[in-house]
Amino acid sequence: MQTQFNIHEAKSQLSRLIEQVEAGGEAVIARAGKPIVRLVLVGDAPQRRMLGRLEGRFKLPDEHAPPIPETPDEFIDAVEGR
């Protein structure tokens, strides 16, 4: 099964190219023998992001919380309680 098609041929046989890709094949469209694009199946559409999905799962520190340590050493000291 042919996998590379020139632009004119791809335009005139687009339905056949799509069927070929749906069947698991590959179709590359070329200009002057140089591959330009590859036809591929589109997978499932990505799920839309849902705002507020994590609401209530995290608690932000209050405004009186100690400041975040500036250096890694200060962070380690804060975690270890020094």
C-alpha cells in the first residue's frame, strides 16, 4: 500500500487516504517528492479542565504562618524543627 502521495494526488483521493489511515495505515503528503505532512488518526478529545475540581482538598496557611525559608538549608532546619 502506497504511503507517500504528492499534493495533487492527495487532493483527488482524499477519501481513500482517510480510509487507509483509519485502517491503521499511514499517509504522507509530499511536495516535489519531499514529505511535508503526515495524516494520523485523531485520538479521543482531551477532557476539558474543570475549575474548582480541587476545592476543599487543600488548606492555605493563614496570614500568621511563618515565612517560607529562603534557602534549602533553612528549609531543612524548619522541617527538622531546629
